[in-house]
Amino acid sequence: MATFAYKTRTTRKNALIKVYIRFNVDRHTSFYVETQYLVWSDAWDNKKQSVKSRFAFTDDFSEQQGRELMKNLSELRSFILGEIAKDPEHAMTKTKLEKIIYAFHHPRSVANSKRVRSRESLNDYIARYVREMESGERLNIHKLRYGLSTVKNYKGFIVQFDEFCRIKHKRYDFGDIDLRFYDDFVAYFTTKDYSINTIGRLIKELKIIMRAAREEGLHDNGLIESRKFRVLTAEVENIYLTESEIKAIAEVDLKGDKHKSIARDIFLVGCYTAQRFSDYSTINEGNIRTLENGQCVIDLKQQKTGNRVVIPIRAELQSILDKYENHLPKAYEQKVNKYIKEIAREAGIVDMVEVSYIENGEKKSHLVEKCELVKTHTARRSGATNMYLAGIPTIAIMKITGHKTEKEFMKYIKITEEQTAMELMNHPYFARK
């Protein structure tokens, strides 16, 4: 009986490589045909025909890319099996399988009995992609609607991409997105003093859009998967607030300013729950339940991931919930970001922190008051970091934050070398006799 399996055919390490189909016609006859898909060599398990479950994902090969690859390979397998079922009398050949794979990737070009739809341009597709994100017609990898901030970022990408096209006096299409385009795109936004991470985000969004268009059969350009077409990243000073700093914020007298008071309370909820703003700012009585032991917890489903998390309610959080009768007032992230900087300043959080930035393509740094760096996401990072410093087991904190791997979690929290050393000094191994 004919069978086939997904395989890689190289021993190369740390590189994007092709995924092949090994088709076994019978016990004595087999052949290889390449698919159009690429995988990071260290991430692939030939025996299981899948991405390794314990692979430490990076920007070179992200967790999202891994999920997309497995989804694509599953759909290709189903398509091949369907085509085999249509003609069970004839043995599969290499040429025949190549044609089947081509038909899978180019359904419009091979459907002779159907009217071929005129191909969308890259600009038109980008516009449609974002419209579908906003309407809910297009869902994220968790099969959930995209958050407002994500949609906003992609709308921003449209503006930046259109600006680049105008400056270059060129209307770029799918086939034009190559390494030369990449170099020009990065160089242009670098001269505009965009940060490395902002440029990296634009590249990431373009790659995601290009992959989606390829899956829909609009092009077969695979150059975005080149290691040189990489998402730029740079270390940024993602601060966290200590327990004493959070207490100082909580104790600022805001009785005369209702808006600031609400912003402060919402922010503190984030510090005590270690959730994203989209989750901690909308907590209401429907999220609160009592366990068998009488302990009250917050039970919610994270909007971004769909993960269900259960968070114990500490006394400070309970006081805020009581204040609003378990229904937090509506707050806008932009406003909270504005007010919490002012409140942090009033709380005396004005230590100088070094931050990096890009100017004329050169990395520079300067000192800024810590209060100016406080934002809504600082609450989540602070909550997770303080839980860790309090000695709560990492796996337990991850159940609250929703992080999938310990490596991912440890990169997220803000622990200095000095704090690590202090933690180790409490270990019996380092204890003085």
C-alpha cells in the first residue's frame, strides 16, 4: 500500500531547510518531492513528522511559524490523499505528485472549469487583510479575534508601507519583496530614526501578510523565509515596579481627581493579577468566583491567547474590587498610560534609567526618569516579576501569566544579576556553616 511522510534531507544545523515528501509506492519503490515549505532544521523531528514540542522558538523560527507550518502540511496531506482517492487504479509517480502539489498551491490557475479570479495586488491584499482582521472575518492563530492594539498596528503598517512606496516611486508587488527590498526598507526607516524594534515590527507584519497571501495562492515568493530577511530586535529597557514602588503609587492622594484615581486603580489591578491590559481592565463580577475553601479567585479567558487562567485575589486587589462592586469602570489604555506616568512621578519614582535609541542609524543612549517609562504593560511585568521574587514557583506563575515555556517566562520578567545572586545566597548550598 502506498504511503508518504514529511521528511528533511540535510544534517545542516541552525538553518531554514526544505520539507520534502517521501512517497513509498511499494516496499521497493520510493521517491522524494519537495514541498514549498521551509522549517528551521533544529526544530524538525523526522520521526514524528512535526515540529518538536520542546523546541525553543526564536525570531528565526517563531512558534507561530511552527503552527502555520503544521497546519499547512496537514492541509497538503489531506489534499494529496483526496487526489489519490480519485484515481486509485494508477500508481503514483514523481511527476504526478509534483502536479498535485502545484495544484494545491495554485488552485485558481489549474481550475480550468472555473473562472479565474483576477489576482490581487500586494497593496490591495494588505488592505483586505487588515479589513478582515478588524471585522473578525480573519482570526489569529488561536482562532480568536485580533485585539484592538494589533489591528491598530497593522493599520499603521499600511500607512508606513504606502509612504515607502511613494518615496521609492514604485508600486511593489508580491514578487518584488526580496532582499534588495528588505535592505531599502530597513535603510529608509532607519534614516527616519525609527527604533530597531519598530522597524522589526514592520518587517514582522509584512512577513505575516506575505505568508498568508502565499497560503491563499496569490504568489510563490519564499524569499521572506531567508535568514537575511530577519526581524530586527534590540534590547529595550522594559522596567518593572518593586512592591514598595507599587505601594507608593497606591498611597498617592488622588481624592480630588476622579479620572486619575480610576487610572491608578486599573493599573494596580494589573500589578496584582499580572495580566494584559485587555484582560485586567475589563474584570467584572462574572470573572469572580469562590473556591471550596472559601478563597475568592479571578477566573478569566485571556483575549489574546484564549488561555483560561485562575488568579488568587490578594487583599489589596480585593479592596479595589470592593470599591467598584466587582465591576471595574471603563478605562482607555491611552489615558491610563498618560495618567500613570504623572502618578508615578507624584509617588517619587524618579530614579534615572538608561534607555537606548537610534539616531541616524547609530545606537545611542540617554538617561530618563523611571516614571516616564511606566505604562500599562509595566503592570503585568511587575506582577510577574514580584511573584517570582516572592518565591512563588515559576510553573505556578506561568499558570497565571499564560507563558508556555519557562525560557519564555524568564526572558519576560526583570531579574538583575544581583537579585539572582541574592536568591542563590538563600539556598542551602551557599549558606555559611
